[in-house]
Amino acid sequence: PNRVGPLGLLQPIADALKLLMKEIISPARASKVLYVIAPVMVIMPAFAAWAVIPFQAKMVLADVNAGLLYVMAITSIGVYGVILAGWSSNSKYPFLGAMRASAQMISYEIAMGFALVTVLLTSGSLNLSEIVASQEQGYFASIGLNFLSWNWLPLLPMFLIYFISGVAETNRHPFDVVEGESEIVAGHMVEYSGMAFAMFFLAEYANMILIAALASTMFLGGWLPIVDLPILRDIPGFFWLFAKTFILLSCVIWLRATLPRYRYDQIMRLGWKIFIPICVFWVVVVGAWVVSPWNIWK
């Protein structure tokens, strides 16, 4: 059955119970220890990165000064779990899927890193709370138009590159060549079953939500309201963060519903020949613009 509850709303709960009760069967020639560690290494960074994301002013689990660096470092660990999953299964299909996934993730992490460097240049801080606070300064914020003072406007190309690279790094459609059913079955998790199999998809969706929340924090003002009105200031800050995150997640689902899957060579060409050169150029432009007298955002 694929419709549990009214309108199928209880289907995820039914799937979770089913996977919890299924046996985890490992291949006979698999490296057992690495085989078990791999899904844990994939899902843990997705949850650990939430420690530094501010939901509103002074509402953050760990308000570390190097929060941006922590996010970039912790999210890059997930690729090791993908490689271990493909290697430890001792099968050609998971191995090919792992090589594809790791190359794709590393390629787009570079573009995402450059995009976040421009955020660092404009805000002058690695602390995520200070990055959000810096987005309510400047000319537009002084006249109440908060949404024009956010980083998305001066850094629009970087915002788009960061968001698209996030979709590619999480292997979401149209970049989901890792799970090409007609070529390599289900990618690096093909030999997994039960809850170990579910952990890969939990990690995928957790990373997807994380990317949307980070994009909202870095480029869309985080907990800041759209315009500076008294009635909007009374709304809790975490509501605005959740609303912006929900809109970006809706865009990810929309991409899945409308675009065809790209070929692997097209995905790599987009990352290395288009995104990374644009990012390098834009870092130089933003660096010069920040110190110029024409910077009306600060």
C-alpha cells in the first residue's frame, strides 16, 4: 500500500515503521565495520551543522565566532560516508555510484565555498548571528525596506550559485545522476536495506533542509522581517526563518517536478567551467566593491 491515512499524510510514518522492522542484510564480502559506519557518517554532519544556525536573536545552540567555517567544514564530511558506502559494499554498482557522488559533491562544494566567501567579505564576520545582524544595516534598512538590505541583492549571482550548488551537492533532481536507475541501479546505497538504507535518504532530506536554512541565513536575512513595521516586529524571528526556508524547499521540489535529469558530463561542466570561474571573478568584484564609496548596503 502507498496511501496510508487521509490523503496519504501518514505514509511517511508507515514507511519509517516498515524500515525499522526490516533486517539489515550486509553482502557476504562487504567490509562489515565500514559498511555500518558509512550511513552514520552521512547523516551525522547534516544534524551537527544545525548547532550554529541562529533561529532568532540569541536563540542558537552554539554561538561560535567561526560558525561559517564550522558549517563549511562539517558539511564536507558527508562525502566520506558516501565513499565508504560504495567501497565497503564490495560491489561494482555501489562503487561507481560513490565515485560519481563524491566527484559531484566535491565539485559543487568549491562553488559553495566561494559563494560563502563573498558573504564573509560583505558582513566582515564568520559568526552567523553577526552575518544576519549585518543585513539590517545600510540605506535600505534605514528607510524600512529590510528585504533590499539583505545579501541576496548585492550578491544575487552568488545566491543563485549557492542554491543551485546546494541542490547538486545533495544529489537532488535534476542533478540526481547518482541514482540513475537505468545505469547504476540506486547508486552507493544499493546494497543497503532496512534502517541503514533509510538513513541515506534521511541525510539527503536533512541536508536539503540545512542548505535552505543556510541560504536563508546568509542571503535572505535569517530571522529579520521583510519590512520594518511594528506589527511584523512582533512576530517571532524563527517564524521568518522557517518561512524563508519553506519557500526555498518549495523551489527544490518544483525543480524536481519540472526539469529533466542532466547528463553527468553536463553537471561537471556546469560546476567547473561555469560556476567556479564566475565565483572567482565575483569574489574579486565584491572585494573591490566593499571598500569602495559606492557601497550603499553598509
